Amino acid sequence: MTWMFTRFLPEFVNVRVTLLEEVSWFVPFVETWTKTRLPWATTPAVHSYSEFPPLEEYAKLTAEFSRALSTPPANAG
């Protein structure tokens, strides 16, 4: 058994990207619980937290993620 998703807040759902068939488009935005990661396990996540982000940061993170999704990549033609 594995978790398919986690619901932190009513408006915040974390879907496990490992469940997707095609993941080449995926770039981590936030990584959590880095204090327990293995030294060689790294990601290119934009934000990194030793545990979970403080609740007061979720609105800022959500807005930033939304802006990133609506901005086309620099090489999009």
C-alpha cells in the first residue's frame, strides 16, 4: 500500500508524482521533511523545508506556484 495523495488544507492537495505514467514534465516546487532525507537524495525544488512549511507561508507558496504554472517556459514558441 502507498499513499496516493495527502490533503493538508481544503485547498492544498499533494499528489504523489510517482503515480503518474509520464513525469518528464515534472519539476518539484516544494520539498518537505529534508531533515530526515538521505545525504545523496536531492531535488531541484524551488523551496525546501526541514519539516512542513509554517501555515502562514501556504498562501504565499500557493500563489507563487499558481503564477509559475501560468507562465509559459522561456523556450516555448
